[in-house]
Amino acid sequence: MPEEKLIHLLTATEQEIEEIRNLIADKIGKRPHSESARLIAVIGRILEEHKQFGKLTVRQVYYQLVSRGVIENSKSSYQKYVHHLTTGRKGGVIPWDAFEDRTRMFYKETLPEYDISSESDPKDALKSWFRYALNPKVSTRYNLSRWKDQPYYIELWIEKDALAGFLSPLCHDLGVGLVVSRGYTSYTFKQEAIQRFTERDEDLVLLYLGDLDPSGYDIFRCLKDEIDDVLVERIGLNLEDVIQYSLVPNLIKEDDTRTKGFKKFFPELGDNVYELDALPPGELMDRARRNILKYFDEDIHEENEKEARHWRANFTDYQKIIKKKLKSSGVDLGK
């Protein structure tokens, strides 16, 4: 069944369709086709119908449309559906946070801060807590954020999750966020990033690492075009890397719709493309580190380190006072 043909179970009045067209035109300056507005209205119906179950994924709504005969199940139909859905979200008709991007989420069990099964009774629990709090080494666990008072907020984005495990220890040590976009980021994922950026007062920098191929370069272009007020900087893979590191090429995919534009932009590459993974691991790690640290002010960090050392020294002094008070009160914490 063609995408434009809607069955009677999911309908929208002509008035609703015109209202949607007008709303979107006011927001993005482009008036969508009436059938696009009709599909957006139907998507809204499905979201309303299932709201008691929480957020759905984009694909879940797609299958609802397919199962009800609204659109056909094909690659081209899905692409059109995503296009219309994005139009509705950009136009403010469908909330951008109405969907959940589960492919890019991590679930972890929420554990209690204190597990009562580790202590025999409340008295032992309190003694255990004091032993922990009065341990001379515990003061080293108190610190300031590495990026406190820094003028920049940095995130490192990589195209594929294959390198996440490789780069995550570096990002952890340097105190920056690591984002795996998995190819083209979904509208939900980008809006979550935008909201995250808008909550920051610092200058915003997104460092991007991706393949030197039609998709990898176009992802970088999309991030620059669609995330405002953020410096989006491509730090690899770049043209000069190909010669400098004698990278092993792959053949370009001629059926990729972005191939023609990519070849025009990089005529030196001919029919070859290159993966980020081909860059020597040491260079990849060093490049990420260099580009992160060029936005890091060591003088500010040193001032924060002085503050932290002073705080921990006072902490240690109070530990000694409490230990004396406990001893004079006859409290034995044991070992």
C-alpha cells in the first residue's frame, strides 16, 4: 500500500491537517505536503494511544503504522516515514523527546548506597562508617571536578562504537564525555545533546572522529549544520593522514548517494576510502588527548588543586579531633 493512503482506523480531519501545515510552516519556513501533515497527525494518534507504556522507539511507531496498513514495510517507506517524522518534530507538532533512542542507552542496576546485608547490626554499621570516615587515606577521595572553572565544555564524539572501549579510559582520565553516535545520529539523540549543551555556561566544543568516506564526512557536516552554538571540530580521519601514515584503503561504495559529492570534495582519493580504525592506535590516542587538552587551562587547574589540597588538609585535622573525642568517650572502633 502506498505510504500516502491511510486507512479509516487512523484518520485526521482536513482542519487538523491544515493546522499542522501552518504550524510547521511558521516554525521552519516550509509548508509540508498535506499527506505529510496527515501522517504526522496519525503518528501523534499512535503516541497518544500508547503513552501509558512510556516512551516508544521510532521503529516501534513505524511498525504500528505498518501493521495497521498506513504505510508499507520497505526500506524506502521507512526512510520516508523518518523524513516526515523529523519534519513534524522540527515543526514542533511532535515533541522531540517523545521517543527513546534505546540503541544508545546504557542500563545499570541501581544499588543502595549502603547494603545492610554487609553488617550484622546498626551498631556495627555505624562503627564501620566511622572506620571508613577516619581512615587517613579517605581524604584523597575528595576532590574537585577536573574541569571546574574551565572556559570550555568538551565532548568527544566517535562514529563507531568499536573504538569506544579504546578511548573511554582516556576520556575518563581527562574528565570529558565520550559519545558514540553509531553512524548518523537520530533526531532524538541530537536533541538530547543540544539540551545537554544548553545547560552549560562554558564555550562548547564537540570533537569528532569518523571514517574518511561519504557517510563519515557527511555525519560531520550534519553535526555542524544541526547543532547550533557549538564548535564542531573534525580531528580525524583527515586527508593528510592518508599519506602520512600510508593508510590501507577500501573501495568506495558507488551506490552510496553521497559518493558523488564526496569524490568532488576529495578528488585526491579517487575510488578509495579509509576507516578511522586504520590510524595507528598511538596516534589516535595522542590526537584525542592533544585536542582535548588544547582547551584545558593548566593554571586554572593548578589553582583548583591548591584548593583541594587545603580542603583535604583541614579534613585530616578534623579526623584527628573526632578520633580523640571517640577515644575519650570509650568508643572502640576496632580494626
